[in-house]
Amino acid sequence: MRRRATGKDVAARAGVSLTTVSLVLNRRQNVAIPDETRQRVLDAARDLGYRPNGLVRGLVRGRTQTVGVIVPRLDSSFHAAVVHGVQGVLRTSGWRMLLADSEHRFEDERREVELLLQHRVDGLISVALFDDVPLSTLRDWVGGIANDGVAMVVVDDHSAAGLVDCVTTDDEQGARLIVSHLISLGHRRIAHLGAGDSMSSARSRRAGYEAALREAGLEPDPGLVSGASYFMNADEVQASFRRLMQASPPPSAIFCANDDLAAECIAAAGAAGIAIPYELSVAGYGDTAAGHFQGITTIHQDPVSMGRRSAERLLKRLNAPDIEPEHIVLPVRLVARSTTAPPLESRSAPQHRQANP
């Protein structure tokens, strides 16, 4: 393997000192180096294929030009799109990214953050926090990171708002839009397959669901709410689905906290012999690949823009560490597709079929 050229090699080829090479390649314009000497150094570096060691140069300057990014799931199309937006901004700005997967667990995220800080990242971007610890524990942990002087931005969760910068979409408004859409179709018994109450987005989506019902003169029924996490497996979703459909009377529509849950809900309905949307309307949230593939009525988020805004905000904070934490809220919109329709009774059809227990 060919040995990588060093600054000493460039200095020897150009016939100058190593200090001169450093001044030229770091583009120091406030020193008196003749133009002919500068050009000789640049030509030597090009001929030798010399590339400066960005990490070492960053350490000398007090920075590594590296950002640590932690996501809950590497196989999530939503999280991948956020990372794509982050990477685009960092690449354009000459920064690098180190990516870690927390498996949506607090202990794993805490360990990944420690490893990233050991690698001297200049800042952190956490995509959605986690739902397995109390809110107070989460805020204490994030607050400790901020108090240590580490720049941090949280994406798709505002539980730590006021402590660090947060970038989210308007989850409460999105839920209001989609539940209002179901109401406009004639649905009155609308269930919510939620994601618990630990993550701010899950809390906001349930709040929007309940607000839309009340605005239509419908009192929310706690018996029509189930679910504990965005990452429930198929068996867990089926159990929640059966519980919702055993309500009396059963719901004619279900609003799911994200598209993956909606897709699992549709599969559970199929297993129970319930036709979508003729016997049951199902709506999701996020406008992800699952939503596109199955034609799910959903709320469009723009995860790429969320990633871009988070990276831009982090770089701004690194240049101005004393600015106040900001909560950036991006807009959402309804996308009506084929999984929602008017309820059976409004079409003078037989009553809803209840799922098998």
C-alpha cells in the first residue's frame, strides 16, 4: 500500500519549512509568504496527493468538525430521512457525522452519547428521545449534558424544550386535522391507537385527537384509547386492536399515532375479517414509506427538513453558545388516501362487525 504523504513530504518537495506548508495549506493570508512560494507548496501537495488530517487540524483549533447523531431505529424510513437532511447541511458546511442507534432505550442512548463524546464530537443531535424513563429523568439527563457545555438539538420531541434546542412538527395540529377529517366523513366513534404518554409527540397527538372530538361536540371515551409505544410489535398491536374493537359500540374509525402502527392495525383488521375502509377507516401519521405503499390516510411531515433545521440550529449554537434554546415547529398537512371512507351507517349498510376476541 502506498504511504500517505505527510506535511514533511510536501515541505521537502517544495523546498520550504514545515511551518510554511502549514501556513499555506491552512490558507493563512495575514503572513508574508511570496505568491511564488505559496504556489510551489500547493503544486507539491497536489503532486503528492497530500490531504490534511482534518481530525488533527480540528483538535489544534479546539474542534473536530464532527457531529454525533443518535437515532432510535436505523431501519426506520422516517429516521433515515432526518439523517439525510442532517448530513446534507453538515457536508455542505464541511462537517462530518458519526451515527449511532439507541434502539429507543435510555441506557443505550446514554451509552452512545458517552462514546460519541469520547470521540470528541462537537455537538449532538438526538432524533426522538425514548419512552422507557420518566419525564423528570429524561430532563435531568438532557439538562446535565447542556450544563456540561455540550451543544445538543433534539428532533421530533420537545420534552427537553427550554434546556436544549428542539425541532418538531405541529403534532397536536396534525392530529386535529386527521380526526376532523374522520368526523367530516361522518365518524362519531373514533378510537386512538396511541404511543403512550412518555414522548411529547405521542402526548401532543392524543391532545389533538381529544381536542378535535370536543370541537365537534363529542366527549373523548377513554375506552377508545389504547397503545403504549410507537414501536409496538405485531402481537402488541393486535392485542390493542382487539381491545378497541370490543368497545360497545365499536369504533368506526381508528387514528393511529404513526403509519407503522396504522399498517399493523390494517393487518389486524384483515385477520379479523374487517374490510378497510368499508367496515373500518384507519388513519396514520407521518406520511412514511408504509403510508405510501398501503395508501394510508395520514399527516405529512417533512423529516428531511427537520434534519436540515436541526443541523443548521446546532451549527448556529456552536458559533453562538449563549443563545437561548429554541423550539422550532414545522407545519404539517393532511394527506387523504384510500383507508378512510364514510362509516357504514351513513351508507345505509349493515352494522359494524366486531373483531373476534
